[in-house]
Amino acid sequence: MMIRTENKGDIESVHQLLLRSFGGQQEIILMERLRKDPEIDPELSIVAEDDGIVIGHIMFSPATLDDGGTMHKVAALGPLAVLPEYQRRGVGRQLIAEGKKRCGAHGYPLVFLFGHKDYYPRFGFVQARAHGFEINQFTVPDEVFMVAELQRGALESMQGEFRFHSAFEGLG
């Protein structure tokens, strides 16, 4: 298996992967919106490939954290998808690890997500509200709103309202 940056030739495979993983169009719409925005770093759209087949995909996008009027650039993870027949083989783990590494190298101090409360904590994600973060853009339970530290001390030194990239508007 190879973990690499998504390229234009992967787009249809990623769309099919998202359809199989989520069963709907929302994730595809989100990906199309994100790809059109020049602010999105293409290095943060990552695929897992096995024998020429895209078996997994993860996307990180820029987001903001309003810390009492001070705006911080942070990252958001989503979506993450792995073909059902490749799940429970470490594909998601490798995609998350590579993505977190790349986000840290791009200067993001934190990465946020909405995700399964039993899956993401094993990759360093903790409940965001327990660390002083809030979200008003969407209504979600505490256990699915999570954050991981990419720069030492960021969880203790930052707080405020998290906001996804505008591409997420109208979804959810």
C-alpha cells in the first residue's frame, strides 16, 4: 500500500469511494467545493492506493478558531473514507498519521473533526469542548466534536469558537 497526495486522475475513484463509504452525495459535493478553492492545499488531500486502486482517502482543510477576537488558522479533518473490504487493516490509521504530519509541517497547531467517539481517540483526538473549544456552525454532541494537538502546548494555550471552511456550509 502506498500513501500519497491525491492527483487529478484520482478524482473519480475518490468519488466512488465516498459513495460506497457514505452512501450519499454530501461528501462528494464537499470535495468538489474544496477542490475549487485556491486556498486549499492539494498536499492535504491524501489517498491510500493498493495495486493501482484507491482504497482510502482523507482530506484536511483550513479552518479558523476565534479566540476572543484573535483568529487562528487551524485544520479540519474530513472526510475520511476507506473501502469497506479494506477497513480494519490500518488504512485509516496511516492516512490520519500522514495527514497530521503534513498539517503540522504546514504550521497548523490543531486539527478538529466530527467523528466516532470510539475511533478517533486512538489517534490523539480528545473532546474539544472539554478543552475550551466551541462550535456554533453546526449542532453536534460533545463526544463527536474532537481536536488533536499538532504543536505542543496548543491545547492549553488556545480556546474559542471553531469554524469549518465555508465549503461545509449547507451540508450536515
